[in-house]
Amino acid sequence: MTTFFTTLLCLGLTLDLRNEGLPGVYTKPRLSAQPSPVLAPGKNVTLQCVSKKQYDRFILIKEGPQKLSWIMDSQYNQSSGQFEALFFQGSLTPNQRWTFRCYSNYRNKPQVWSEPSDSLELLFSGIYDSKPSLSVLPSPVVTSGVNMTLQCVSWRRYEKFILTKEDQKFLSSLDSQYTHSNQQYHALFSIDHVTPDHTGTFRCYGYYSNTPHLWSVPSDPLEIHISALETHDQTVENLIRMGMAGMILIVLGVLICEAWNSRRCAHNTSGTYSGESEAQLSRKFGANAATRWSK
């Protein structure tokens, strides 16, 4: 028990020292949720605080009325070349909002903290069982540089729709609009000048304004493929290749024609010589025959 209160006291002193010290002196770390900030019922989540800078420790803070905090030593991740700390949170309940930030510091200056990371809110899907549907206009295969529209539709009267890409928030939520013709609610997410980076798996969810962290079951996944736009240099190269291929075909055609004409001329000449020899032989044979007859 004494150890427990001592730990709390040290943590409280750390928080007080931070407020009295120089917060924001160091560059901010980055906070993410693994495997995703969108939690299905009963799924575990781990919060990852990462920085390229070699800090000694990372501090995770849960914001809101019931504040919580955790401190962990940083570990070097060889695969990413960054320093990180993993805060396992387990399976959280959706009865409150879970919004976090993380900080970093050095052991020799515990009162000086970095800039806070961007806030990260965990979201709970599957709260409402009416699944929206997601489609893309004009088609799931889009050429880079053109505009694309994703349409989320539901029979249920959700107040807002949200779009995710690879289980991460992709665009800001939109108010739902009612369509009288089909008696459905929908939202149109427009993306201008798409690039190959927009290739991926998209889903959409519905929710209500008073509980923005509680989402419906997800739509079926929609695979979007962005085909790269051919550059000017590639177009010129292709035209040069086509021109060279055409020239080769022309040269081959000329050579074939010349060879054919040469064989034809040789055949005609040979036929002429043969004709002349036969005529001479015929005249000689005729003269010899006449001489024998006269004798």
C-alpha cells in the first residue's frame, strides 16, 4: 500500500513539475492505436507513442474528467529506426470517451516535457446494427488526377456519416441527407484530384451527434484502385518507340519488294535466253535436214 501511494505521489509531483517547468521545449511525438483506433466490441488496443528523437521516456495521458497517466521507458525499434513505447490498454468499454495524448522527456530533466502529440480518440463500432452501404462514383477504378465521390447510404436515420481508409479516419464526418425518391439517408464524400496514394480499402459508418464515439457496424469494404496517369516523358518515349517500329516495318517492306523484283527479273532473263537457243537449234536442225534431203 505504501508503495502504491508513493508511486501516486511521485506521479503527481511529476505532473506539477511539468506545469512549473518548460512544456513544449522538445518536438512532439506521434500517437497511434494498434491495430486501429476503431474498436470492435471486445477487441484489445495498444497505444503506440513514437519519436525519431531519442527521448528517455514517454508519458501517456488520458484526457477528460477521469484523467489517467502512464510512464514508460522508450525502446529503439530497429525496423522503423525510431524510439517508441507501447501502452497496452486491453479491451475498453464504450461507456465513456477515451481521448489520449502522449509526451516525452529526459530522466535528468523530468520537469521538462515535449510538445503534446496530436490527440487520439478511440472509437467503438458495432453499437448500431444497421449497416450502411458504400459505393464510388464513377467506378472503383479511377485514373489519377480526376475527381472521385464516395457515397454512404443507410435506411436508418443516422445523423452523421464518417469515412475510413485502412481503418483510419479519412475525411471529416458529414451530415446525412434524406433522399425522398428512395427514402434513404446518405452523404457524399468528394475527393478532388486523386493520386495513387488514395488506393486502398474504404468503409463508412453512421452515428449520432450526441455520441460521436459510438459508431454503427461498418459497411462492406470497398476496394479503390487509382491507376497512375501517364507522364509527358512516357508519352514521348512511347511515340518514339512506335515511330521506330514503323520505320523498321517500312525498311523490311522495301527489302522484300526489292528481293521479289530481283527474282522476277532473273526469271524473265533466263526465259529469254532459253527461247533464243531453241530458235537457233530449230533453224540449225532444219538446215541439216534440208541438206540431207537434197543429197
